[in-house]
Amino acid sequence: MIDKKIEEYSNYCLNCKVKPCSQKGCPLSNDIPAFIKCVKDEDLKHAYMILTKTTMLGSVCGRICPHEKQCQGSCVRGIKSEPVHIGEIEAYVFDNGLKNEYYKEIEKSNTLKNKKIAVIGSGPASLNASAFLAMAGADVTIYEKQNELGGILSHGIPEFRLDRDVLNSTINQILSLGIKIKTGITLGKDIDLEELKKNYDAVFLGIGANIPAKMNIPGEELDGVFGGNTLLENGNHPDYTNKIVVVSGGGNVAMDCARTIKRLGAKKVYVIYRRAEEQMPAEKKEIVDAKNEGIEFLFQNNIVKIIGDEKVKRVECIKTVLVQKEGETRLSPVNIEGSNYELDVDYVVMAVGSKPDKNILSKLNLELNEWGYIKVDENYKTSDDKVYAGGDLIGQKATVAWAAKAGRDAAKAIERELKKIYI
């Protein structure tokens, strides 16, 4: 029997022939009307198999994707009413598939038989790439610097947003395709790219971009200033008990940091964002949840200085006004002269973006783009014909679905290239 709520959500879908949710909204182009129709017909196995043609991360994406800005944001139902709850249906279908081990029945081809592929990193881009390469018959080995797989999924997204049992089941499903793993190995330290190129037919780089960006304001060097990505990845939090913490940023990393810190005992957590709430890149649900957990938002405010001797004591902020600049579609924040004020704080967390590790990039001898990310072509191939890359490392949109798309499409490109070479 299908869950009553999921049944209701599925019956609400119009099964549009034009599929705007798939073609316009979903980065992975999941065939949403088709798998939802299967749910209506109570054929969950077929629904799962339809999804695995485009992704192996349905249980993850169904939970943490910004659905309002992707599939559900393009749902026809949402024009005059509420959109279909696509994410919840997807997660339900995939959870059922994992539980019943339908992945054991996924058909594999021999296109890449006897071809060896190295995948560096194990975040969403790497996991999806590994799965589709393995389904094409390749001998795939994942290299991961941590002792467990998942990348940002396990070392960046808090467990209250992504249950670790769900993540582990998703990873085990992918590994069951015959993928080998080598953990505790860091690219540029324990193994280098040239060595990998000699031992493998192709290499996929999916090591992410987890070095926190800075605001370049006075006081960032003080004790008590942290990078959001680093905090989430390493989990080396200070004692927040009865402390006041400021989080600068408006994306999901900022929300994850703020909610995590609040749960770890902080007396007060401020999220300072220089634009308006409706411009925040974070998913609406995450903003609502943060508010419900007592986090205070200071919209159209900006930190201009962190004050303290050796340790953080205060932040100086300034209010902003949003203006339309010539040639720009997005409203830009402009500081309001004379609106400065100070807040007493104990810790400051910078969640204003991230960049790839320059130390690693310098050892790869790959061409970079103007923003410092690895440059790839339309097939995710780098300046080296044997090396492909995807996810945050190439500076694409920073969502799990976009990373998963890069991994899948890179895998398909590798398949086409190796088939052409070795046919």
C-alpha cells in the first residue's frame, strides 16, 4: 500500500505532456510526470527505475533540493495554486527502492568493459558519475580524503536536514554496482594526477570547493572568526553555550551554520544578509525552519568591520538600500551612509561562498577560468583530454542536483569518448 499522503500528492499531478517541471525546472531532467504516473498506478518499482535513468541520488535530492526554485517552481499546478510536492514523492519512491533493493536489478552495459576510471572525491557529482560509469561497465575506483564517503553530503549538510541512514543507504546502493573505494587519500598529497592518468583510462575530479571565501574586511583575522564551510566539514565547533553568534550570508550554508550553532547551545544567533529576504538564495523552507528555531534575521544589513583585541568582541554593521544598477537585472545593495551601528558578539561565521583549494589546483596543471575554477568544455572535459571535472570545482550552480547532473553528464561524455577510442 502506498502512503496516503504520497497517493494524494501524486493524484494532484496533471501529468503534463510538455513537462515544464522536468524540462525547465529539474537540472537532472528527471521524467517527473512519468514516475509520478507510476506511483498513481502503484508501480513503485517502475517509478524507481525511471528515476535511475537520470539520477542515483533521488533519496537525497528529494529531501534537500531547493524544490521551490527548481521542479516545483515550474509546476503548472503552482500557477494558480500549490505545486505538486515533487520532492516528497521522489524521496518516497527512492526510499522504497532502496528498502526493496531494486538497484540490484539495474541493467548494466558492456560499453566500458575493461576500462578503468578514477573518481576523485565522493560528493554528489562524484557519486552520480561513479554510478553511471559503473552502469556502463567500467571498473570504477573512488578516492576520498575522508574516512567515509559522501563529501559535502556527509561533511557539510547537517544530519537534521539529511538523515545519515538515508545517505548511507544511497551510497551503498551506488557501491553495489561494483565500485571500489580508497579512503584517507588526498589528491596532491597521497596521490597525484599524473600517476592517476598513467593507471586509468580517464579521471573525474569532484573534490568540491570548500575553502571559505572572505569578505576582506578589518578584523577577519581575529580569534573567533570562522569559515562556514570549514565549520560544517570538520565539526570543530567552539563552546557556544550562552554565546552570541553572527552568521554572514544568505545561502543554505548560512542556514545550516545558524541552525547547527543554535542547536549547540548559542544564546542568540543572528543571520546578517545585505539584501532582502526574497533575494536570499537559501531554500524558503530552510529560512522558515531557521526562524522557527529562534534565529534572528537582519536583512539589508552588512558587516563592515569585526572589532576586538585578539578575540572577537563586536561587529560594526551598516544598513543597505537596494537599487537597480544599469545593465544588471538583480537589485544591488548599497550602504546607507551614517547608518552604522555595533553588535556585541562572541563569534562570527563567514558563509559568503567558497573557492577551490589553490594548493591542490596548483599541482594539477589544468587550465582555470577567470574566476579561479577548473575550466571545462560542454562535455566537462578539462584542458587535459583524460581528465574531467564537475560540481563546485568548476564553479557551477551550487546545488546537489546541479552537481549530480555534472557527474552524470561527464560520465556519459567519458563513455562516448572511450567508446570512440577503443571501438
